[in-house]
Amino acid sequence: MTVAEINALLYSSDHPRDRLERALRIGPLSSGWRSSFEALLQSQTTDTRRSGNAGLAPAAAAHPAAPGFRPLVVASIDREALDVVSFSLQHPDREPLPPSLPGQYVVLRLPRTDGPLLIRSYSLSGPVSTARYRISVKVEPNGAAGNYLSEHIHAGDVLEVSSPRGSFTLQSGERPVVLVSAGIGATPVLAMLHALAATRSTRQVFWLHAARDGRHHPFADEVRRLMRTLPQGRSFVCYSKPDSRDKLGEDFDAPGHLSQPVFQDIGIPREANVYLCGPARFMADMKQALAGFGMMPERIHTEVFSGGDSLMPGIVGAAMQAPHLPKDATGSGPLVSFARSGIAAHWEPSTYASILELAEACDVPVRWSCRAGVCHNCESGLVAGAVAYAPLPLDQPADGNLLICCSQPVRDIVIDL
């Protein structure tokens, strides 16, 4: 096969099965191209309804969901810790909800009187269910969304909620599972623990959690109950500042922080899959500790809600800034909300040629390479709204996703960035 044929097989919208199989028989084919063709072939085998290009879709866009919000009723509210509140949500008519995968999240659209709608992402923290979703929210002194939910939402109220989305999900197989979290970062890995407990999994399961003290330790009793159902489950909890009411050996296992020696002491298998979620500094420390422990990077899976990692070819050493409104935020066009970054800015067609350019003006972390609708590195989740393309991409993204490098909003949109 010629280079031109190989290029067309990946980047065009035509992916004949016989050509994919022929390409995979080429010995010198690089591992990156090989994995792309295998993904295309697998998508044709497992889901004939799948849209988009599985060979190009980045991991962040691998599980697209239908755009839009649906009204869900708050069925119950539970206090999980001093600063964590859970909300159970169900369909007003008790109809089934879209199914989720353990570790996924939903996006909420919340009203406020002094500005644009609040858009926030919250992991589903309970068992996988089409009857109810449970989200758990940390209430911080200056947290607009957390305080709104805590102070103004009651049982029986209605919230606007997206379909479940996200690629931080529990993988099947027999490998040991290590669930590592701090604070409210427990929510997605708690859903994974529920899934493992529901099947009485015989896999080795390690629950490692860091909290400040017992009052700031959400889901403590729930986790203990779930761990008792796992034949090979082991839990380790550390408190950084335990108080006089916290009992060593009962409420927590050690003072201090999770660290590389902890991984060694409790015997984490190096072939395990690690699922990691928590504050940015905690995540960085844990990835460094896991690397020092000998864990391969491909075994470490992370979830980040304050924007993701950027991919900007040719740009080295660029100073990363916190997302913000653009300098001249005077547009009156459609409102573009970046859900993970918490930024909403009006589109101005005379200023920006694409949604990517608006995101860059807001210092929202983005991924791109071609900037012309070819490579799909910028493919992201379209939580709500609709876009138009100019130029047209060579191959359309999956339904529920968009390419930010060559698209423009046609009405208010919410993007998973």
C-alpha cells in the first residue's frame, strides 16, 4: 500500500474493512498507526451504529454522549461529611435514565441572578443505575455552585442534567485495581468500588484515601461496607491532621499523607491498574510517587475537572494561566461555556475564526495539531448546543462530539473543556 493510501484510510471517512486488515499486515507500520487501524476495525466489529472516527478520537472523546440537558428531580439529599453533600436525582416520571459507566460524570446547568448560568461537572458517586444518579458536591466558602446547591436546592426541586460522559472508567479484566483519592476526588473511584462490590469481584482491590480528619472524610462507612464484600479487598486511609475524636486503627490507618513507602508497605502489585482523582497537587505527588514505585505510566488513569492537559505542537515552555474571560469580553453572539474550566464567553465572529481561537483567548487548556479538521486531536464533548463547520472536516467527529479547530457556534453551546 502506498503512503497516500494509508493516509486516506485513516483520515478520510471511508474505512473499508478489507483495507484495514491489509494495512495491519504491513510489518513496518508504526505502533501509533497500528493502534488507530485496530481501533477502527474494533469499532466496526463491536458497534455498527458507532459514528465518528475511532482511529483518531482522543481518549477524552472516546465515550460520546447525546448533547442536551434533561430535567431531573432531587429525590433525596444526604450529608456525607462536614463539607460534602450528596444529591440523588431521578426522572420526574420515573422513566429510565441513560446508562453510565463507573467513573463517569454529568454536567449540571444551574441558574443564578447575577450572571450567566453556572456550568459544573460532577462525578456520579453511587452504584451504576438507570433509576437514579447520585452526585456528591464539596461546599467551599467561595464555591458558587456548591453553595447554590447546598443553600437553595431541596428535595423535590428540579435540576438540568446532561447524559453521563467521560473516559475515566473502570476497565474490565482480571488485573488488580488500585483506587487512589483525596477529599471529594473519592467520587468517581467510589462508583468503581460500587461496581466491583456489586459483582463480588475476586480481583485484588486496594482503596487508598487521604483526608484531613474524620469530619472531612466522606463515605467512610459506605466504603467500609463495600470493602467487606470483596474477598481480596484492602483499605488504607490516612489523615493529615487527625483530631482528638479520630481513632487510629478504626477511623484511619496512619497520620500523614499517601506516599511511595505506603505503596510498598501494603503491597500494591506493579501490574495493577491505578485510578487516581483528587486536587491538582495531590495528583502530581501521587503520579510522581507511583512512577518512583515502578508503576508504568499506561497503568495510571486520572480524572481532572479543572481543565485537562494541553497539546500544542511546536509551542515549548509556554506559561500556563488559569482560565479567564477574554480581554475584550464584549461580544453579543452565542454563549460558549467551557464546562471543566468554568468559563463562559460570548462568541464574536469578527474576532475568532473557530471555537479553538476563543478557547485560546480564555487560556482554556486545549488539544490541537492540524487546526484544519484533519487530525481530530481537538475532538471534544459537545454537552449542549450545535455548531457549524468551516472548513468541513475530512471525517466527522462522533455524534455528541465536535472539532473545536474548525467549528463555530450556531447557538449557545456547552463544551467539555
